Amino acid sequence: MRQRLGTLVRSATFRLLLRLLPIIAAVSIAYAFVSFHSTRDRITELTENDALRTSELIKSATHYGMLLHRKDEVHHTLRQLVKSPGVAGIRIYDKQGTIIFSANSEEIGRRVSPSAEACVDCHAKGLDRPAREPSHRFRQFRARDGSRVLGLINPIQNEPSCSTAACHAHRPEQTVLGVLDVQMSMDFMERAIGTTRIQLAWATVAMLAIVSLATAIFIHRVVRRPVQRICEGTERVAAGDFTASIEVETADEIGRLAEAFNRMTRDLGRAREEVQRWASELERRVAEKTEELSRVERHVAHVDKMSSLGKLAASVAHELNNPLAGILNYAKLIDRQLRLETLPEASREELAHFTELVQQESLRCGGIVRNLLAFARQSQVVRAQARLNAVVQASLMLIRHHLALNDVKLETELIEGDDTLTCDASQLEQALVALMINAVEAMKTTPTRVLGVTLGASGDKLDLRISDTGVGIPPEAMSHIFEPFFSTKEAEGGVGLGLAVVYGIMQSHGYTIEVESEPGKGTTFHLQLTRQPAGQG
């Protein structure tokens, strides 16, 4: 139920109806407001007409009695008329504002001022004569009991029968002899207005509900249902069904939208077939190019390794001369001693020492050659657990003679704690050797030559910094140093593959490499290594 309610609230029908509802409500309320005021004005007008007719009736009923000056008859008539439904009071004032006749005998003889509520409308702004327009003779006020009363001041004109009567003749020039004040109760009118208000309120609510329901049905049939079909067709297309089609029922905008959707679906179906055909062809070509790039990448890495090996060859050859010369000399001494027929004890000990030196130097030469062969060997990528300290020391062993030939001081700081990580030790060693050789070559022209190798560990990350005191890297070249075939050593025959290969090895392991350099002061490469490479947990 809650899910259905949520779906209804999120629907376009509900939202559109929610936007139209204030307009419908405003129109309905405006209609009710106008109708109410029109009805109220009509009821008020009917009440005023009724008061005017009653006033004229009273004038007619009392005319003969006043003409003959029969006060008791006039009083009796007023007391009888005041009992009529809706009549709240009847008074007759003379010209001076004195009540001469009233349904309430206690009021007879009382004089009211022109500012009294019965006279103020007629004697407004200091006028001494009543207004002639009937609309100005009506007034509304509240009685002492709180009920609303409609008062009517009806002037009593001086007719010829009055001015010529012998009993109480008036001067002919006196146009108004007095006024008749008729007070009508407005309870019936207020009840009618209240009933009308309630009826209009219910009618407005009913009209609002009916119009809202009709609008909702209209929106559902004309908007929501066609849009829902388009949404269902869109979902089918999104799921890969390009055979989806929407039935066109109307020729309006939604019908044209459905036709456009059907054309789009057919076009998408044809396009998908074309894309699938090209995707198969592209996949085949990408596989071929990927294999080709892999071969080229392996070749480039091997070329870089051979380049580093060539740079090490001179120092290694020089280093091999010393142990080989020692081996040759000690071999000659041993040969000379062996030619002697008798050997004293001291000579035997010396000969044993020479033999030991020959073995040590031979092992030393063999170790140098083995390290070179291991470095030069093109092996498959194998990631296994290794110790970073050991990888760094093996790399330093390869370039130790290169450091000695170039008079470079080595400063190292290894990890004292856990230095294990999972990597391809051969590739990591190749990257470190390339960075160290670059550092040595950058210091050939500087008076101070220091190669710093600093290791650190922090959680699941290992830090490795290789710094030199060389010439540094120009700022304009910083963004290009890891690009293939970019080199700052063209004069020295650099091909620009070393750092590109280093960057590739770092990326393949999920490591990061950053460089800081200041021309004339040196360069620092910062390697951040994770204990587990990318893709392994």
C-alpha cells in the first residue's frame, strides 16, 4: 500500500494535478466569493424593498388617522403593525425631531438630535433636511440585544389634504411634515445569508472535487496512459529490445512523439547491428594491436636493460681486471713455488694463502658475471613476495663499480622493520638500476657527487627516495620526462627510454612515482610502493 501511494505521488498525473489544483481552487473560490456577495446583495435589496413597502403600507394605514388627528387610532395601528413578522420598531418624528408616535409608548415625546443614529444619515454634513434618495435613507445598526436591524427613514410629505385641513393645517410651503422611521429585523436575512454561505461552501467543495476528478481522469487518459506506454517502450529499448513499438492512437503531440519513438527504435536496431559488426572487427584489431604493443613493450624494456647493461660493462670490465690480474700473479707465484723440490713450512703457508686469494678473486669474478647475466636475462613477469631491502641492495651491487668509477659517494638508509611486498623483483630492480644510473650520469659535471637511497615504511605502503646532487631537470622538461624518446642527454647519446620504462613498471604494479628537481641542486625521485599490487588483496 505504501509503495502504491509512493508511486502515485511520484506520478506525472499527481504532479500535474497538484499544479492545476491551486488554479481550480482559486477559480472555484473566486466564483463562490462573487456568488456569495451577489446573493447577499440581492437578499439585502429584497429586505430593503420589503422595508420600503412596509413603510409605505404604514403611511397609508396611518394617513387617515393623522389627517383627522386621531392619535389613539394611530398609536393602535402602530402597535398592531409592529407585531408583524420582521418589524422591530415604528416611530414617527415631527419636523423638530420629536417622537410623536411610536409602537413603544415610552418613547413618545422624546426628542433626538440630528446626530442620532436615526437622523445622522439624513442630516449629514449639517443639513437640516432629509435626503430624498431612498438609498440614502437606509441604515444598519445593532439593537440593544445585539441583533442587527435595518432602519428606513421615509419622509412624510406635506400633501394638499394636510395643508388645507381644518384640524391641524400646515403651511403650503412646508414640504416635509416629519419622517416615518421603520426598523426591520435582519435575523431572517442573516439566516438566509448564513445558509447561502454554507450552501456555497459545500457547492464549492463539490465543484472542486468534481472538477479535480474530471481533470485527473482527463490527464490520465490523455497524458499519463500514452506517456506510460512511451516509458515502457523506453525501458524495453534500454534493456536491449529494439523491437519495441508503441501503438499510435492520437494525432496530437504525444501521437507524433510515439511515431518518432518507433522510428528511433528502428534506427537504433539497425545501428546496433552495425555497431556489433564494427565492434567485432574492432575487437579483433584491438587484440592484434594489443599483442603487438605487448611485444614492443617487452622489447623496449629489454632494450633499456641492455642499455643499462652497456653502461655497466665498462666499469665491470675495469673491475674484473683487478681480480684477474691478482689471479694471474698468484698463479705464477704458485707455479714458481711448485718448481722447488723442497718447500719450507713458511713457504707452504704462503702458498696456501695465495691459493685462498685465487679462490676468493675467482668467486668475486664469478659473482660479478652472474649478477650481470641475471640482470640481462629477459624473464617472464612473476610477482612474488620479496624484501625491498634485498632488491635495493642487489641494485646497488650492480652499480657499485659505476659509482666507484665516477667518484660518487653512496648514502643509504634501509628499513629496519617489515620490508616485505609482493612484486616482480626483477622488474623493480631494473627500474631502480635505471634511476640510479641516471642519477650518476647527472652528477658527472658537478663537484659534489652524492647518491642517496632512503627507504621507509608506513602501514601498507613503502616509500623509496633516490636523490642526487646533479645538474637537475629544467622546469620546461618536467612534464615530459616520462614520455618515450624524450631525453635531456642528447649530447651524451640518450635515447629517452629509461624513465618511460620505469614509469611503465610503476604503473603495472599500481605504484606511483613523483619527481622533484631544482636546476643546479639535484633531483629526487619519490616512489610509493604498496605491499600488495593493484588487483590483489
